[in-house]
Amino acid sequence: MCNKTDFYEKFKTEFAQRPFDQNETLLWLNRNKIITMSWGFNSPTSLDEHGLMFKVNGHHHKGWVLVTLAGNDTYTLRFLSAQFKETKAKITEVYCDVLQETVDNAIERIESYSV
């Protein structure tokens, strides 16, 4: 198990990319509130200005999602275990207009769902 202090140090040295407005990112994540609620979205946490974390309880992933912004203005998503011990998956080059869909596909969406 990795404690929060150890994780934060790892975040600063390995994951942090560039500062961004987490409130704007939350707006993109909440474009369709029903989708966000289906993830069991809770505990949004700002990591200075360089990261946004939130906890999910989705069909495919249960744990934390870490969102950072790269130098090319695309998001990087890391799907972390509940104890911050491991990165289960990483998705890069995510544009803001597909942020919610990308997170949904990774943690909750099932192909047989109808829209």
C-alpha cells in the first residue's frame, strides 16, 4: 500500500506535466451528468495546479483516475488502484471534447448499452 504522501511525491516527480484549470476540466467531465454519476464519481481532489484526481466505482475500473495536462494541450489519464499502489492503465493524447467519453469507455461503458 502506498500512502498519500508517498503518492504525492511520485506525482510531483513522475506524473505532473503542466498547470491547468481543474474547474474547466470538471466541466468537460460533467458534460452529461448522468454518465458521470454512473461511474460512482466522488472525492474530486486537486493536486496543486498540475493534476485532478477523483474516485470511481465503475464496471471496468474501481479506484482513482488521475488527469494531467500535457504540453500539447491534451489530457493524460491514469487509472490507479484504490491504494495508489499501481497504475492499471494510461491513456494519452485525449482532447477535451472527448474526455468524458474516453473516461467512460475505460471505466464503465458496455457495448450493449443503447444510447
